[in-house]
Amino acid sequence: MSVPERGIVFGCAGEELVGVVHPAPSPATRGVLVIVGGPQYRVGSHRQFVLLARRLAAAGVPVLRFDYRGMGDSGGAMRDFAAAGEDIVAAIDAFVGTQEGPREVVLWGLCDAASAAVLHAAGHARVAGMVLLNPWVRTEQGEAKAVLRHYYRRRLLQPELWQKLLTLRFDWRASLRSLAALRRRAHSGQGASPAEAASLPERMAARLTQFARPVLFVLSGRDLVAAEFRDCAAAAPQWQAIFARADVTRRELPDADHTFSSAASRDEVADATLAWVRGLPAAAAGTGRST
């Protein structure tokens, strides 16, 4: 038996945020809050968030998906993940405050929504765990290294490249200039914004180190964002310590792209999320708010 989904409106810093609640057929102590990366709204690429929410709710896990201020149907000025902390905390409180709301939530985020979950909500007492898909840890140097290491290797194996070379349709001068620029960025030791972007992986690792609750990482095999994250994690002892924890799970989907655009990839993500949420320890009895 399915329960009709319904829209809700809740406040955040003087603005109204809009979300959709997907109730479970029977009361549940734990739900999933889908945090949206930007710039997009609560439906998600390829309607992924709608399909995920319906799948989880039908299996007994209630879901809330919502729009940040300035996105979709929510009021206020548009913002990115770095300024979404109040929005996420307001959504957590609104979700657990609904009639069919759970006592605690799992945060679910793709790309910079995963980064927002880590940076802004890991300390909330209602958060039982996080599902982080292809987390955004972008720095200029990290991006350049990922392109050199992963894109160009794949490019050399593509028949179209060799066909262009054989038919003299390949602009090798432009390619060499691009390659040289990437090499300079990869070895510059400087990010695009030293005050923020270069420190993003370190800030996220610090927050996750303090987060003593389960985490599921889901990484795509055909995605430069995921590749940059893997490279970053492999090179940093703090990230290695996070992945060594017993309560941290890593799931690789080799055939998936960044947004899990195929039906098979979307189903894999939904199945992995549901199995992981069901396997979490029983919900805590406490009802505290953010710390």
C-alpha cells in the first residue's frame, strides 16, 4: 500500500521553502532527506530524486526532498552549497516535525549536495548517517590532475581520436596548448580560490572525522568528479583514516556516470541506499536538535 506524497512549506531565515514528503505506509523512526545539488531543484536530473523517494517510501522509509532558498519554488535569493546550511537544518527540523515524520534522518546528497551535507549538517543530533554520492572536492589543481590522469588516458583508447589523426582532422597544436595548461595547473600547488576551494577537501575531512556515525560513499566509474575525489582521498592520510573506519562503506559503480542517468544505475543507487539504511543501528531515543 502506498501513501500519497504531499507538498509542505516551511520557514528558513524569513523565507518559505517548498518540499515534498513521501510518507511510508506505516510509521518509521528513520527517514531520508534528499539534499539537492545545484543549480537544480527537488526533482533531480532524469527525475532521479522523485524515483528514489518513491522507491524508498514504498519500502517503508519516508523521504523529504526540498528546494534551497532561491531554487525551484522556494523564496529568497539563489545560493550554492557553501551557503545552504540554514536551509538544510530547517529541512531536517521540518521533516521530523511532520505528522508522519521520523525521529532521525539520513542525509542523501549528490555532488555538491554531498559536500553541503558534510559541511553544514554533520553535527545535527537528528542525523543518523549520510549517503554521499560523487562528493564535490573541487580545487583547480585537483581538477587538472584528474583530467590528465583519467580523461586523457581514456581519450587515447577512443577510436574517434585515431580516426581524426589518420584523416588529418586533429588539431594537435590546440591539444598541446590545452595539455600544457593542464600540466601547469596540476603542478601549480594553488587552487582557484585559496581561501575556499583549495581547503574544501580538508574541511570536509575534518567534519567527517568528527562525525561518529555511519557513512555510505557511492562513486561512479565514468565521472571526473568521482575520479578527483578518489585521487584526493588516496593522497590524504585523514581521508584514508575515514575510509578505514568500520562504519564507513564505499560502493563503486563502474558503469555509472555523474548523475546515474541510466535506469540500471538509478536502480543500483536506490537498492544500495535502501539496503544501507535498513542495516543501520536502531534509531536513538534522543530528540535533541543541532549541536
